[in-house]
Amino acid sequence: MKKFAVDIAPLRKYRDFRNLWSAGLVTHFGSMITYVTLPFQIKELTHSFLAVGLMGAVELVPLIVFGLYGGVLADAVDRKKMVWATEFAALIMTLLLLGNSMLPNPNLVLIYIVAGTFAALNGLQRPSMDAILPRIVSHDDLPSASALMSLRGQFGVIVGPAVAGIVISSFGATYGYLIDVITFAIALIFLFKVRNIPPSDNAAPPSLASLVEGIRYAVSRKDLLGTYLVDLAAMFFAMPNALFPFWADQVGAPWALGFFYAAGTIGATFVTLTSGWIRSYPHHGRAITIAALGWGVAITLAGVTNSLPVILLFLVLAGASDMVSALFRAAIWNQSIPDELRGRMAGIELLSYSVGPLGGQARAGGMAAATSLRTSVVGGGMLCIAFVFSISSAMPSFRRYDVRSNKFAVEEAKIRQNRENN
């Protein structure tokens, strides 16, 4: 069993990682409460599929623009300072939501503006957050550290929506936003304790040229490109989260809304808690492909039934499949990308795993409005299966990625080993 248990050694060995992990544990819990509160508040104000789905469309452009620019900045500025500054800005935005929710008639436009700002801040922060990891954790411990970072997020995704469902249904959106404000303040204290992470000596200054250089690097490596495209396809076509408030109503269980949001993360948490085997499994491309196909199959099957327990079961299985994919994608990214390019690649990674879900919200809402909720879920799952299969078939270097023989992974292992020994 020890082979399968999650490896917690990075929490013991690295003080900076421990503080970074603790900050994320707290802030993600609060952010997930807001994640549920935003669409709930829009639904209560409008009772519209399209209005809820529009939130994803509003977030899409800021995330793309600032995600790419955030990746450029992550290679050129102190990564810890960037994370702290954007976390503080997100606190201010949540205070705006809190104040708006206390008005007799909350302003819907302001909610969309803040949602778009959140996406921009996430785009600026996430590349620096992801690029910090190889600087504070040794090369061999990166898969274990990635699993712990996933476990941290899963706690928030499971507990946050469950708490949100109770809080906002009992006391209203105001109290959901208030909890998030408190968690931001606590997280900022933990982040302050993380040492500064200045850019590499040979880092390129922030410019359009450095952005283009990063994009060219990503496109030139088909093994990397495959990780981005497979996840983008899976999330865009089969992410049904925008439909959860309506899905819960359709099966006669509005009280179960929090469980819809939490189900996928329950499966993901199980995978993370048994992720010890990932460190020794070398066929990363194969694992990502199978897991992405599993996600599509599970979402399709969830959409063909009206039984709440069966729906939740397949959402759990979908979450488990997605986490297998996420852990192996993170292993490829962290173990094979040079530090001077890590921030820009993290910006592209952010787009691959964030633009898909945001675009998927708009797709799911629009398709449900045009047809039906079931058609949106089932059709999206089937499209996911078709596209993932096509992408993996067209990119053999991605599908056959083996960490023991991939030239980029082998070279980075040598470079980091030399750095750690000096």
C-alpha cells in the first residue's frame, strides 16, 4: 500500500513549499465558495441558462490575454511577489462582490466585470505560481509536490462547494463572499513567508518577442503540444459545470447542488491519495490519453440518466480520470521544460486547462438553451471522445512520451541535478 499512498515528503523537506501549499489550501477553499456563489447569484437574478453561461464567455478573453502576458512576466519578475500582488488584488475584487451583494438590487453588470477581472488576475498569477515549484522543490520530488498541490486544491473543491451550498441557500450570497474575504487575508500571511523567487540570470525581458519565443518552443515540441490540445478538447466539449444549478433542479434535488460541484473532486482526491505509483510510471503520454477518454465516457454516461446517485457516481469517475491526466501533464511540464521558459509555458498551460472549461461553460449553456440539458451533456461527452482520440492519433511523440527516454526530460534532469549539487 505504501507504493500507492501520496508522498508527503515535500511538505516536510521544503519550508517555502509548505507555506505556499498552506496559502493555497486556505485561499482555494474561499475561492471555491465564490465559484459557486457567482453562478448561483446570477441564476437567482436572471433564471437564465444563457446568463449563467455568459460568465464563462466574459472570463475567456481576459484569461487568454493576461494568461499569456502572465507567463512572460513569470520569467522576468520575482515570481513570489507576482503571486502576492495578484492575491491582494483578488481580495479587493471580492470586497466589491461583497458590497454589491448587500444592495437591495445587486448590479448584474458589476458581477460580470468582477468575474472578468478574476480571470485576468488568475492569468497573471497562475504562471508564476506554477513556475515557482521547480525552484523550491528538487527535480525528483516534483511529481510528489504536484500531487500535493492537487490535493490542496481538491480539499477546496470538495469542502468549498459543500459549505457554499449550505451558506448561500441559508444566508444568501453575502455570507459566501464574506468567507472568501477572510480566507484571502489569511493566505496573504502565508505567502509573505515564502522567500523571493527572482528570475533566472538568462531570463528574457518581458516583450512580445519573448512571448513569441515561448509559443514557438511549445509548438516545436509535439509532446508538449499534445498535452495542451488533449486537455483543451476534453474540457471544452465535456465540462458541464455551468449546467449544475439547472441539472440539480431537473432531477428534483436543488439541495444537492453542492454535491454536483464536489463529486468530480471526490474522484480526483481518491486518485491523488493513491498517486504514489505515478512517480514510477514512465508512460506519461499514454496515461493522459486514456484518462482524457475516460473523462469523456463518464460525462456521457452521467448525461443519459435521471438518477441522482448514478449521475454523481459518473461525475466522481470523471473527476478521477481528469486527475490522472492532470498529474501526468504536470509531470511532463515540470520535468522537461527549462527554467528560463517555465513561466511562459505555464501561461500556455493555464490556457489549456482554463480556457477549455470557460469556453465549455459557454458551449454547455448555449447548447442547452438551443436543445436540452441532456443533449448538451451527452453530445459534449461524445465530442470529447472523438477529438481526444483524433489528437492522440495524430501526435505519436505525445502518445509515446516516456520520461526515461524523452530527450528534453533527460536533459533537464541533468541540469537540475548539477544545480542542486552546486
